[in-house]
Amino acid sequence: QVQLVESGGGLVQAGGSLRLSCAASGRTASPSAMSWFRRAPGKEREFVASVSTSGGRTDYAQSAEGRFIIFRDNSKITVYLQMNSLKPEDTAVYYCALNIQGYLYWGQGTQVTVSS
């Protein structure tokens, strides 16, 4: 089994920053892409950002481009999401996902609330 544990969520004022972390443990041999998704109240889960196995390629949702940075530490099998210039519309539960041999594992989520 694979376990993903997110941390770093919380309450922040608009314009502030947060860094989310997601650490993987268990049967994590051959991990590949790691990603962040989010689900805002009353909305579907949506893609935020992903990073390739080596960390050399990153992809972002348009809403995250230029404000969020995703990066990973393969020695710790941990992915991070640095979120800057936060907006109230960024309020959501943020989930990390890890692709291992075509199967997507999910964390339990961490709440991010941005006050105006």
C-alpha cells in the first residue's frame, strides 16, 4: 500500500502565501508524476499542478500559472506546492496524487482557506 500525507494547509489572508507538502510512504517503488488537485465547496475536483518524475517538467492550471510553484524531493518522495498571491477563490481542500505504474494514489486532503 501507499500512503500520502498532506500538510501545510490553513487560514491565510488574500495576498498571502502557503506551502503545502505531501509525503509518500509505503510501497513507493518507481513513483512517477506527482500532482496537486483541489475541490472547492460545491465544485468538482480540479487539477492544479503536476511535476514529472525527475522534476524537470511542470504543468499548471491556468488559475495557478504564475502564482503557484510545484516541486518535488525524490529523496523523500515528497511533493510541494508553494502558493503565492492567494485569492479567496483558491479556498478549497487540496489533494496530492502520486502515479505509480499507472495507478493514482490520493492523500486525504488539506484545507486551505483564503480570507478577503
